Amino acid sequence: MSYKGELMPSMFSVRDPTGHQALRRPVAQKFSMSSIKAMEPFADDCNDIFIQAMKDLEGQDVDLGTWLQWYAFDVISAITFHCRFGFMEQRQDIQNMISDISSALEVGATIGQVPGLHPWLMGSKWLPRFLAWQTLVHVPDPLRTVVKVCHQPPRRVALDYLIMPTPI
């Protein structure tokens, strides 16, 4: 992944133990038990929406894989941005985020099988810029879509989202 034209290291791409530790240390606290328990109300709200949707769709064919993916995205966005993306409420892939991520993963899988392609594809400084600039072909950019959605004014922020419970 690049930022301002420079390739950016991540916890998943850095192979050096010292570099990995430096990237992991600032976020490790967020995965402690007390932090995870403080996030539970965000999942509870999504549980209620999911259960109600399943009751509404009772007797109909339901693609559970799709619904669970929507559930996961809404829970993660509620925890991360204090605002659900709304996949479950709208019962659709909002702005093709999930399908774009799937397409990006296919490219990643190809590069994983043929690593020599990486410098010529998304490892290039120029190809991602060109693809973002051109308008003839839709090129999935899930990160840009998520950032765009997250910078919109909050749509479904309830008071309980603003008050994080204190850990017990």
C-alpha cells in the first residue's frame, strides 16, 4: 500500500521482528480484554438489527454468508467509526465496498502466487495513480471508498455510541 507516493509498511508486510514489534506496540492495547469488553455494546446493537432482519425474512431463502459479512462490516464500522455502514439496514453492499474488497483480494492472491508481478502492479508508484486518475474502467479502491463513507456526516449515531462503558 502506498501513501503520498511512498510504499507504506504494515504489520502484515514487515518481516523484520524489530520493525513488526514497532508497528504492533501502539495497537496491542486495543486488543486487551478490557478494551474488547468496552466494545461489546456496538456488537449488541448489530445483533438486534441482525435478529430483527432474520425474523423479517423468516420463511424466505437467505444467503447467510452475505448476511454474516454485512454483520461483520457493520460491527467493525460501529466499533471503529462509531457509525454503522448500514449494510444490514439497507440489505445491500453499500457503495460496492464488499465486492471491491473481493476484487482487491483476487489481485492480492494473484500477486501472492506470482510475486514478480507486484513491482509492476500495485507495488508500482505510477500504476495506482494512473488507475485512480483514469475514468474509462472501474478499478476497485475499497480503502478510498471506506474513507469517503467515513467522512460523510454520521447517519446513525445514537447516544449510546457516544458513551463508552467503563470496564469492570
